[in-house]
Amino acid sequence: MNRDEFNAFCAALPQTTHVVQWGNSDVWKVGGKVFALCGWEEGEDAFTFKAQPIAFEVLSDQPGIRPAPYLASRGLKWLQHYGKPGLSDEELKAHLRESYDMVVAKLTKKKRAELGL
């Protein structure tokens, strides 16, 4: 997956918003809460997403995947796909969708209703 494909996938999820911040990173939010971002790691796209605890434990040691810099160091369960072999495009999309779903589930009932989610 490249940056354009990442942005297109995230844009297709319901009620998402996009901002560029943190050193020219594409940051995707739902209900004002971050669920995914794309920045650079040594000139390559690096995709960061929230993970379930079990996925965090299993994937953290896989080649091309690591606990997300800054986020994971603060105890948050975020992963970064930064190199090969990493995740396939379909696996990455599934994890991005799961991250989105996790963030939506944490929104208040009122906020979900406002967004139609």
C-alpha cells in the first residue's frame, strides 16, 4: 500500500476527517479522535494504527512492524507498519478498519448519534 492508497481507504470509511500535522503526516480521525496516520520512516511510508491488545502482542515482533514510536512508548497499543515484509495490503486494511471501529466504539453515544454511526 502506498500513501495515496492509504488516504483513499481511510477517506472511504464513514465520517472520517483528514488533517496534515506532526511533520507532514496524514492523520485520519473519526469523531475528532485519531485512528490512523501515515508519515515517513527513512524516506518510506510508515502506517500507524491502534491495535487490540492481542494483535499488539503478536505483531510487535514481526519484521517490518513495531510498536508505534511515541504512542506505544506511552503505554498505548499502537503499531507501525514501516517496512518489508510487514503486512499485506489486505491485512493492513483490516487493521486500519479495526482501529477505526475501536475508536468509534469509544465515542460517546451522543457523538455516534451525531455522526450517524
